[in-house]
Amino acid sequence: MRSELRRRVLRLFCALLSILALIWTMLMLLHAWPELRVHLPQMHKRWLLAALIGMTISGYLAFEAFHVLFRQMKFDLYGRRYLAHLYFIAQLMKHLPGRIWGIAYQSTTASQVSLTEWVSINAMYMVLTMGFAVWVAATFTSLLFFGAIWGTFVFIAGVIGYVLGWHSRSTRTILSLLAKLPVQSFVRLSIALQPFSNASVVFKIRVMLFFSASWLLYLASWGGFGLAWPGLDAADGVYLCALYTAAWLVGYLSFLSPSGLGVRELAFVTLAHRFPADAVAGMAVFGRISLLAVDVVLALLFAPFKGNQVNEHANLPQFDDSGLNLVDPNDRRGLKTAYISLLQSMALASYVGRGTGSALDLGCGYGRMSGALRELGWDVVGVDPSQRVLSAAATIMPDSKWCVGRLPELPFAAESFNLVIAQNLLRVLHLNQALDVAKAIPNMVKPQGHFVVVDNIRSGHPDYVSEDWIISTFTEMNLRLVKRVAIRKARWWGIYAVRYGLVPSSLHEWLAAYELRRMEQVVRPPTAQYHNVLYVFEKLI
């Protein structure tokens, strides 16, 4: 009770702090208004508006880079809009004295992620955004003022530095050095940063694209400021942007003022001494105001999107021990997974039916089929080779029976179960070149019991088990095929509508029933995509 009260007080404090950050930032904008009013009449309004729009889009692209970093550590614990709320409110709070309030807001409001994890994600984001700022600004400055050779050299040097910096050996070395520091917080930070040490190439490319696009658009927006200012052109605007970026870095690393204000402008005026004083002063004002305005606009835009965890599978392991994904990476809200579970449960109810005997769920994973069989009255044991995955399943269904086991040798006597189900197991065995061990499954089924296969089938594709192999192999092992029915198509409008939340959850059961009726008419597996097909075998006496 006391901890709940403390949590409520902290959340109230953070809500008040976010309001204070908004008021503080608005006051800074009002403070800058007299200077803005002096320069505004002489500026080209359309170029100015285009530059502000570009700055806003640049700010959002920076969030997308943050989103990619967050997903690497915590997958899709929070939806994009709620994470945007956490990010942009934190960006607003950086203008308050102390700099730390943004991370404090994130860790208090979104408590499923620890403070150390929030610090590590923000630290990684800060290092990368500073690196990309320097790289993009240096590349374009070199192109504009030193020629294509120097520009190309700086660009290639930046790419090489990015690749080497992300190399697994480099990241492991940095993390090991952090872990050896005597301060315990650095040790915790090194542990929290571990997910970045084995990041995929796709992840690294996405991070690079979002950061590069954000900073390129930021440069282009300053080119727009240059075109808007009398006597300057786009090249001048880009060059001033490079200087302002260097000044921004000085301010960012400075703790003398909130978000480097004052320090940043002093550094900018010093670096831009070759330009007319009025142009430098005006561009400094617009640089400061545009950053403040973007933070205010995006914070207000995403402020309403508050909420808790939206994907119940987000905290579960993403991959099994063989490296195959357990969670659809595109199912960011968990809606598709919930719909497929519902559809397969309805298929089991229709084609297998209720029972009171013993059932074995082979390769159970998180136990989606185990739960469906329990609902139908079966006494289910879920078996999986991964204790890590079974531990996750136990958190979802703590009252169920779970057992670590691997084909072909399972810790059960022969003919122990009235029903054995293998859902998406055969394809996993096939991809691991171990399909022959599936021939041990019929031995677990009691006479007149049933063996159910639910798997993705695609004709003529080497990554999928052929339907002929399934039917011929098991019918040769004293089993009789009593039912073969397609239950789901990989690609159709309904599944996309479900994934993106276009179908209300109250209609999911109706949509699943419609899909099952429609798929009953399909008799052959396709070649262009896969079908989820259910086979029911009966063991002969």
C-alpha cells in the first residue's frame, strides 16, 4: 500500500514537472520574441515556414532512431505513440535546469523499464546523435567549401567509424571496460547495454538511416533559414548550421545552463565571426527558437498518448534457442498474435473437440496451444527444449504443467497420451535439419488416440516441409489421416487489418470464423505464400 502511494506521488510529481517544463520552454520562447520581432519583417516567410516544417520532421525522425534503440533493448514493450510521449516530454524537460528530469520522468512514468535501462538507452542515443551531427555537418561543409574529394573522404571516414564502432569486438571491449570500473552504477550500465553488443546488421542500418535522415533534414532546414535571410543563401545557411552544430555540442556537453542555452549562442557567435553580425545574431535566435518550438509542438502532439504496456508478449524472449523468432517482429501491438491464437483455438475446438484425457503439446513455446487445449478440458503437459522459454510460459500460465524435453527422447513412457499436438514444430525441425526425429512422435500416442499437426505449408519451397512428407511419413507409422484442413492464409486483407488495429477486438471471433469457413474450401497448398494447415491422425490398434 505504501509503495503504491509512493508511486502515485511520483507520477503526480512528474506530471507537474512536465507542465513546468512546458511553461519554462514557453517563457523562453516569449523571452526570445523581442529579438525575433526585430528580424522577422525582413525575412522571406515561405522559406522560413518550410524550414520550420523541416525542423519538425527532423525532430520526429530523431525519435524514430530512439525507437529503434529502445526496441533493441526492450522489443515492443510500449507502442510507438506512447514511447513518443515519453521521448518528447523528456526532450521538453531537458530545458529545465539539471538535465536529468527527462530520464527521471521516463523511469517513473514507464516503470516496466528500470532506471539503469533508461539511462543506457539515452546514453546510447546521446553518443550516436552527437556522432551523426558531427559526421553530417563535416561532410556537407567539406563538400561545399573544400570540394568533392574532401567531402567524399569525410563521408567514407564516418561510415568506417560507424562500422568499427558498432563491431561486436569494439562494443564488448567498451562494455568490459565499463564493468571493470569501481563504481557499481557503471557495472549495471554495462549489463544494461549488453543487447547492443550483438546487434544485427539490419538494426545498425536502420539506426544509421534515421539519424542520417534527421540530420540531413536539419541541415536542409538551415539552408531554408539561409534563403529566408536577406543577403544569405542556402550554402551560407548550411555552413552556419555546421557551426551551430559545433556550438550545440559545446552547449550539450556543458552543465552551466539548461540544454546549453547561452553557452551554445556564445560559441556560435565566436565561430561565425566571418558573417555579418546581424545575420549571426538573427540565425542564432532562429536556431534557438526553432529547437524550442519543435520540442513544444511535438511534446503537445504526443502528450495525450499515455498508457501501460500494450503488447503482452513484449517481455517474452524474441527467439528460441535455435535463433528462430517466437514473436512476429511486425506485430507491434500483439493484435495479430492474439487473433491467430483465437483462430487456432477455434480450429482445435471444431476439428479435435473436447476431451478429458491426457494431452502433450510438443514444442509448446509460450503455451498458446496448451492454453487452448486446457480450455477444451484436456489435461495438458507442455514440452519444450528451452528452460528459458518454459519459464516465460510459466509466467503466463503458472498452473499448467511444463517439462523440458527434446525429441527423439522424451521423459515419458510409450503410448502415454490420448492426444499429441505439434504446432509449428515440423518446420522448425526441418530448418534445423532434424526432421527425422519427428518419427518418434507417434510412439507417444495411445491406440485410438490422435496426433495433430498444425504447421505452415508451402508447395515447392525448400524452407517448408512438404505436405506429401507429412502424410506419407505418419501414415506409414500406424496412423490414419482423418482430417486435413487449411485454417489460415499468410497474406490476406483481414490479417493486415487486425495487425494495425482496424478491426475491433469484439469482431475478431467473427472474422476468425469467417476465415475458417473460407479456408475449408482450399484443398491444395499454394506456391506463392504459405497456408497454416491442420492435420488430424488417428493411431490404429
